[in-house]
Amino acid sequence: MASGQNQAGSATPTYEELQAQHRGHEKRLQELSNKAWLTPDEELEEKQLKKLKLSLKDQMTHLRRAAS
């Protein structure tokens, strides 16, 4: 396997991969916020997505600092 490739869980994700995941979570959160009300499952999903987004942002910040 080349060093630039990434398999699930086998290597540190790239900044671009983290950014794509962050955008996907943001899109889903926007879909949820457009609803008049959320089911209990959707409320849980919203909370989990917010935590995941924050974690991704932290990882992206770490990668940026490590690259500079």
C-alpha cells in the first residue's frame, strides 16, 4: 500500500477526508434543522453529529498545526 492511500482505520485520515466528513455532517445537520420537529432518534442523531463535527474540526486543526 502506498503511503498516501487510506483504508478504514488503518491510517490517519487526510485533511481533505476530514473536511469531506465535516461537510457531510453539516449537510445532515442542516436537513435536521429544516424540520419543524425532530423525533427522539433525530434529536440523538443531531447531538451525535455535533460532537462528531467538533471532533473532526479538532483533528483538522491538529493536522494544520503539524503541517506548519
